[in-house]
Amino acid sequence: MRIDEYLNVGHTTPVSFEFFPPKNDEGWTQLYRTIDRLRLMHPAYVSVTYGAGGSTRQKTVELTGRIQNEIGLRTMAHLTCVGHTRDEIAAVADQLWEQGIHNVLALRGDPPHGQTVFTPIEDGFSYAADLVAFLRERHDFCIAVAGYPEGHIQCLNRTRDLEHLKQKVDAGANFVITQLFFDNADFYRFRDEARAMGIDVPIVAGIMPIVSCAGIKRMVTLSGARIPHPLLLALEEIETDSDAVRRVGIEHALRQCQDLIANGADGIHFYTLNQSRATTEICHALGKAGQ
Ligand code: FAD
């Protein structure tokens, strides 16, 4: 079932959850426990990441199939261009399509470990827009792409980045999921500018509840998202009290979600890091458990 049919329809804002394929048995047990709890929040869909450098190719394909076909949740596979030729991408796309995964998040991916600039391999794709066009030709996928409210970490400026987002939509993307952000003003400006540029597909807001100071510092470095100064000061004051950090982080994410719903976000996508607690608390407070 296509995800775009569930966005921007009805009176409730759809929520979705992102998972990654675990590395060991303990991680798999934890993930299935998380999925068991989060399915009670009635997600419109869940998604499974594609490991850096294409490292989880088979795991991503298998896990999306298992979640959709055995657990019964609509599932989207992330797919990146890193290290793959066109033929390899075609093989992954065919495998997904054959097992009923018809929703794909098409990404360029980050440069492989140790490299700062993304260089396509021979007969590979340079940008996500190329991957979108390729997938659009291959199967009738519902295709999502990434958007960056504060600009992609490598972009020359935000307007140029939006022009590149427009290329992805023009190539056939059906909706956008944003990078995580902590200040809704960044999202609203991004959405307004995207609409003004003619990007008229649904734009889903990416939210990551802060649950630890170390974790969020790592995420900020990787994603380029800024932490608003008052939030940073509040977190620094309680840095050594992990329960207090979690409480402040969850309250902040809940306020973001309430405001996004009030301002007509097309959906909210939670970066769960395979943990259920923070996302469950927020979804409960948003009334998602009873829907
Ligand atoms: P693109 O849209 O190709 O953009 C990459 C950069 O190139 C941008 O700076 C853009 O402005 C620029 N650009 C685009 N087109 C052109 C052009 N024609 N000429 C010049 N410059 C251009 N990574 C993973 O490895 N696995 C995942 O599962 C994963 N999931 C993600 C999920 C979401 C919702 C998001 C927001 C990101 C995810 N990422 C993931 C990270 C993503 O791969 C990186 O942010 C990556 O650096 C960019 O991918 P992209 O698809 O946005 O690339």
C-alpha cells in the first residue's frame, strides 16, 4: 500500500517510526520489543534505514519484508547510492518490489567512512535525484526523499539545496521527510520556501527526542541540526542527571509535535534509534495510542 495515500488526509496527523537493522542478537531482540510496543501507537508506516556505505543491503531488504509481511505494518525501505552500480540498485529495487515493499526512501547517502566528498563509483549515481528517476522507471514505487530544514550539511546555501530538492520531486518523488530539527521555525521557513518554489508534495517533519546529552551531541555533528540556545543551556545544567535530561528532551519533542500538528504538518516521522520509551510517551501524550 502506498504511503502517500495516508499523508495529508483526514483530521489526524500520521506518525511513522524509523528503525535500523541491528548488528547482534541482543539488538534484534530489542528491536522486536520496540516494534511490539510502537505498533500500539498506530503508525501510518515504519521505515528501515540502509547502513552507511550500503553495509546493510540484505538486512534492510529482509527486515522490511519481515516487518510488513509477518508483523503487518506498512514498511518503507531506505536505499542509498553509495558503492552501488545501476545493476546492483536494480537488483535491490526488484527484490523489494517482489516482496511487496512498494515504498522507498531514495537517498544519495553520505561519503564512505574516511572520505569527505561523495564520489560516485563507475556506473553509479551521483545524486538522489538520479536514483529517484531510475526507480520511477523501474517500478511504480511510492518514493520519498530527504529534505533539510537547515540546509544539507554540504550545501552551498539553503536556496540551492531547495533547488536540488525540487529536482528530486520533479524526477518523481511523492513526498519529503525532513532531517531532524529542534526549532520548528526552521521547519516552517523550509516548508514556506519549498511551497513558494513549487514543491507541492507532502512534507513530513523528522523528530528525534533527546534522551542523552552525549547522543544528541553526536547526532548534531552528523546531521548539522542546531540546538536552540535555551534548550542547550537547560540540558547543560542537568547534564549529569540522565533522568532529567530525558525529561527535558521528551518535553521539548512533545511541544514540537503539538505545535507541528497545530500548524498542519503532513506527518511526523520519529527517529527512534530502535528505542520505544521516548516515542511511546510522546505518542501517548498526543493521543495516538487510542486512535
Ligand atoms: P542529495 O539530495 O543527492 O543531496 C546531497 C547534496 O548534494 C546536497 O548538499 C545537495 O544540495 C547537493 N546536490 C544535489 N543535487 C545536486 C546537483 N545536481 N549538483 C550539485 N549538488 C547537488 N543515510 C544513509 O546512509 N542511510 C539511510 O538510511 C539514511 N536515511 C535518511 C533518512 C532521512 C529522512 C534523512 C533526512 C537522511 C537520511 N540519510 C541516510 C542521510 C543522507 O544519506 C545524507 O544526508 C546524504 O548526505 C544526502 O543524501 P540526500 O539523499 O539528501 O542527497
